[in-house]
Amino acid sequence: MNWFKKLPGFQKSPPGLERVILRRLPGLFLGGTAALALVAMLARLWPWAGEAADVHTRLTSLDIWLISLGILHWTVLLTVGIGAFIVMVMKGPAYVADAYPLPTLPPGQRGPREP
């Protein structure tokens, strides 16, 4: 049984921006995550003024902000990646499903959607 029958005469669309996006996603993922981690490391090296409890509160708040930005960054990249993948699949070859014979009604009987 042939699961994937290509539609005869169908011409594939040339690859476009979706391939560029899919190739750049791993670099953007690592670069964005590394940039956020670098900010967190630099904040610990920064000479903060004030009491230890205040410095700890500032660093904790900064960590919460950076973690939330990291999760937002990953979510945006995942969403863009899913969209680019869908476009890539849609530009691929067309496939024909197996024929599904429609049931025939006896003469004089109407179907559920016929007026």
C-alpha cells in the first residue's frame, strides 16, 4: 500500500524565507539565552551599593525578570518556528488521499444539507 501518492503535475514552490528562518532559529535560541545569562552574571559582578538585603532583593528581582524574558524568548522562537515549518510543509508536494466513495441516496430522498 502506497501511503503517499503525489498529485501528478503538481509543481513545488521554491523555498523562501521559511528556510532562512528555520536555519537561524538554533543560533537565535542560543544567542538570546546566552545574552540573558550574561546579564545575570554581570549583575553579580557589579559593585552594588547598599545593604546586603537590598542587594539580594535587587538581584532576585533581576533574576525573575531575566527568567521571564528567557521563557518569552523561547516561546516566540517556538511560535515562529512552527509557522515556518507549516509554510515549508504547505510548499511541498501535494498528495492525494484515497478515494472515498460517497453514499448514494434512493431516488426522491434528500440529504441532510439539501434544501
